[in-house]
Amino acid sequence: MKFVLKKAASLIATLAVVSVLVFLSFEFIPGDPATSLLGTQATPEKVEALREEMGLNRPVAVRYLEWSVGLLKGDMGTSYSYHIPVKEMVGDKVPITAALTLLSFCFTILIALPLGIYSAKHAGGKFDAAIGFVNQIMMAVPPFFAGILLTFLFGLVLHMFTPGGFISYDVNVGAFFAYLIFPAIAIALPKSAMTAKLLRSSILEQAGMDYARTAYSRGNSTSSVLWNHLLKNAMIPVITFLGMALADMIAGSIIIEQVFGIPGLGRILLTSIANRDYPVVSAIIMILAIAVNLINTVVDVVYHMIDPRIKQNG
Amino acid sequence: MKQFFKQNHKTDNSIRQMLRKRKSPMLITGIVMTSIVLLFVLIGLIVTPYDSEAMDATSKLAGVSWKHLMGCDNFGRDILSRVMKGSATTLFIAMGTVLIGIAFGIVIGAIAGYFGGLADEVLMRMNDAALAFPSILLALVLISLFGTGRYNIILALGIAFVPSFARIVRSEFIKQREMDYIRQAELIGVHPFRIMFVHMLPNSARVLVSSLLIGFNNAVLAEAGLSFLGIGVQPPDASLGRMLSEAQAYLFSRPGYALCVGGTLIFIVLGFSFLGEGISEDAKG
């Protein structure tokens, strides 16, 4: 319990630091938002009036406090380009990106665990070698290229889905998830290759330990030692890796959304970066930062619960 | 004492020993593939079959032929020539990224790892805050601040890569700090910076080389990803990621376009990852 509280405190501290950095970096960016909104033709009086209206003339500290308090209340400011609350633009996109990330995570586990366990059990065999070889290639395939290949094979040749035919979750939940399957596989492939490889070597490392030999010598079968003794210990590094992978998948989904034409957070982030719409950019970055750090904290806590021996600093 | 150092140096001189030993098949494959990539890029810097920018209206989206080994893109530009130029751009950016990442990573990691204490605490806290972001997201934020273009990409990716390198260097230096040869050097009063960069750094070479190659691959993939999103290298500069996003539009009529470009990207990454794995495998046994 003490550990959980400590972790929660460090989560809040990290997010506070991140929020200051995000706010300040968009503060010191060259170019005045009011001028860029009105264009170069604007008179100085007009620019001044808009600056006053946008609240740009007040001290930085006051505006940071307002911004962060607003963020906590769920008010993320107003978009420069569309003049609507950022919350309206971003709110209904969060479930899309979250669903894509979670689906990718499920696929990663579904693909990686059986492969890793199988190739560890049959280490040195033909299938192990074949899996190792395919894994090595999978790790080199960037997710967006995997996405293009999947689009070509399953979308254009086999007609199993319509590329670009995204259906929103509020229209048809089933079709929404059906469309996300291939994007999720594209994200999951390289990650599951890495996870399977890590799991294999982790199991083999455990198999070389004394307790494993003792278990064998007491007459347990290979499978029994593997499932009852080795796997629990072998999963510890894998869980850490999966936590990092989940955080990575959030970032990866930004690119994959672009490949498959999914209107999630990634797409607004990119258009907002292009439009220099900083309230939207900073809001999305804060959402992603909160998600990533929350995951890391949960992983740390789970890790601690599985193996209380591990002393972690921080 | 001098002899002690000399001997120690000889047995620990990892790279020279590594080259003398029998090499693993993985290392050899890696060396061969990487050499092919480097040769391909170097030739591309001197001469390409066609001008990579020249548009030819008559051969728009032309298929694979002896005239155009990889066909032509939607502007009638020779894809092979563009892949050669694009690979060069990608490798250049990846190299710049890794150089920035490793230079700052070594300085930060070395100070944190060797001195420990307050310096370590402060540097690693900052490092952890940066590592809390996936590097591609960090790069995305930095690009939205700096703007696009090849040098801004190098800067953004380089900064995003510093924390992971700093972490590796730090843990390596903490391990070495306790070793006898460093204790000896401290006893005879060698300056800390000399110990860090003349004694410890060369002995960390083996670990650094393989993490350098992993970092290089990540940089190649990150650059391709950013350019694919259109916020990386800007036209008319050719880049593999950008070409892939163009190729996606002609996926049905000319799947070869995307396959050639993507295949090249995979070949580059695979070569360097074999090289990295081969080196760390060789180091183990």
C-alpha cells in the first residue's frame, strides 16, 4: 500500500513537470498566435485587441495556472483554427485511439505468448529456428509498412475489408472493431516478435537454474516444470517489456491511424501541428502523457505485486 | 604499474579481439547486408541511373523493366534512383541522430554513473521524465516546435534519443567504477575525466557498439515514420518514408512501388540488426 502511494505521488510529480514543460515550450515558440490567426494584413490595433481577448497579455505563471486547472477540470481551451472548445474536438476521438491500442495489445499477447512458449519448449528444433527467423524479419518491418502490406493483401486482393471505410463506434460498434482488426495486427506484429523472443530467452534462462534442475530430478515432466515452475518467473521481464510496449503502441497508433484512414487522436494531432493550433497540440500531448505514465505506474505496481522481493527505487 | 595498465588494456581491448575471433553466421550476414547497403548508398551519392528529380511524363507509373529496374512513380521519376537518394537521406539522418544521442548520452551517463550522488539523482530524474514519453512522441513534440526539414529532424530525434543512451552508459559506468583497474587509476591520482573518457569509455565499447546499432535502427524507423506522416523530410528531398506514403495511393495499380521502397527499408534495418546481434552474440561466447 505504501508502495502504491509512493508510485502515485511520483506519477503526479512527473505529470506536473511534463505539464510545465509542455506549456513553456509552446510559450517560447517563435511567432505570435494572434498575428498568425489574423494574417499579415492585420492592423496592430486588431492584433492587440485579439491578444487581450485571448488573454495573451497576462503573466505566464497566471496563464499556466489557468491552463493546468482547466485541464484538471476537463476544460482544454479553445482551438485557434476552429474556434471551438478543444474538448469537443478531442473528446470523441479518445475512445478510437484507446480501442486501437488495447486491441493491438491483446493481439500482441495472443500472438507472442504461444509462440514464445512453444519455441522455448522446442528450443533448437526446426520450428524454433523457423520462428526465430520470421521473428527477426518481423522486428525489422516498420508498423506502417506492415499496415500497407496488410491493406494490399487483405483489403485490395482478398477484399476482407474496405481500406478507408472506417465506421465510427457510435454508428456500429461491431463494424468499428472489425475495421480496427488489421490496423491492430500491423501494430502488434513487430511488438509480438520482440515479446516472443524475450519470453523464449527468459524461459531458457530460468530452465538453466538450479531449481529447474531439482524439479526435473524429482520426476516432473518437461511440460509440468515449464508451466508450474518456469513460466511464473520467466514472465517478470516480459511484463516490464509489455508495459513499455503498450506505451509505445499509443505512439505507434498515431502513424497507423494515418495508414488506415482512422480519424483518431493521431490525425488531429498532425493537422494541429500543421496548422500551429497549439491549444489542441498541447491538450493531446497531455492526454497521451497521462495515458503513458498511468500505464507505467500500473505496470510498476503489478510488478511489485507479482514479486515483492524486487526493491525499486523511485 | 605501467605494465599493469598495458596488460589490462590488451586483454580488455574488445574490438580488436572481436575481429580476431571466429565470427558467428549472424555477424557475417550482418556485415554482408550492411556492406551492400553502404555500397548502394555510396554509389547513389556519386551516380544514379537517372536524375532522381527528373520527371518524365511518358513513363508515369511505368512498371518494372530493364530501363527502370524498379519502375517509375506518379511523376515519372525513376524509383531506383529515388530509392538510392532516399536511403542516403535516411542513413544521414539516422547517423546524425545517433551521433547527437550518443554524444550527449555519454556525457550525461558518464557523469551520473561515475560521480553518483546528487549529480546522478538530478540527471536521472530528468532522464526518467523524458523516458516517460515514447521517443517518437517526443520527436513529434520537438518537431512541432522546431519545424520540419532534415536538420530539424536530426535535432528532434537526436534529443529524443539522448535519455536511452544516457541510461545505458550510466549502468555500464556504475559496473566499471567498482573494478580494480579503475580503483588503481584513482589511487595513483588520475584525473576523473581522464578515467571516465580514456579508461572507462574504451572498455565500454562493446556494449556501446551494439546499443549504437539498435539506436541506429530505431532512428531509421523513426525517420521513416515521421516522413511517412509528412512532417519529416520535405520534398523535393527523397526519403523512404515519404515515398511509401506516396506509394500507398497507387497500391492497387502499382503494388511494386510500395514493395520496392518498403523492401529497401526492411533490408537496411535487418542488416544493422543482424550486425548488432552478431556483435553481442560474439561478445558472449
